Amino acid sequence: MAVVLSMTWPGVTPQQYETVRQLVDWEQDQPDGAVLHVAWFDGGALHVTDVWNAQSDFERFFAGRLAGAVKEAGITGEPQSTFSPLQRRFVASGVSGGA
């Protein structure tokens, strides 16, 4: 079942996020089960909304690829994360690719 991951990670900087993004290269080497990733910064925290085909897909990606890059980027602490079942997804026509 597809899930929505909502995550807030206090203290993560845009530079750390970019370091992780470059190390993991998820835009070119897309993780199995990833559908959508949106990230922004507000209130001194990284905020992420992801859609995954299954929670286990994200957990496998985190353990196998993301955790090491997070450590290498010097990110500490733990994110506040929740997974919720996806009810519906809409993508406007003509939308594709990254930012």
C-alpha cells in the first residue's frame, strides 16, 4: 500500500541536505519504491513529504543508502516522522522532473 512520509528534522541545514542529496544521488539513481519527494526549510528544520509504494521501501532505502550519507553530512538527532496511507495522488499535467 502506498504511503505518505511526513518528516521534520530540526537543525538540518540546506547545505547538509544538499550534501546528502549529492552523496545519495536519488534523482539519478532512483530508489526502488520512491514516487515523490518534496523538501523545504522553515523554522530551523528540514521538512520532507515523500510518497513511497510501501513503508518498507523507504526503510530499505534509509538503511542501505541514506543513513550513511546523513552521518557523513554531520546531521545529528532524529527526525520526527510519520507514515500515513495514501488516499489519492494528483500530478498536474506537464509536471515532471526536479526543481
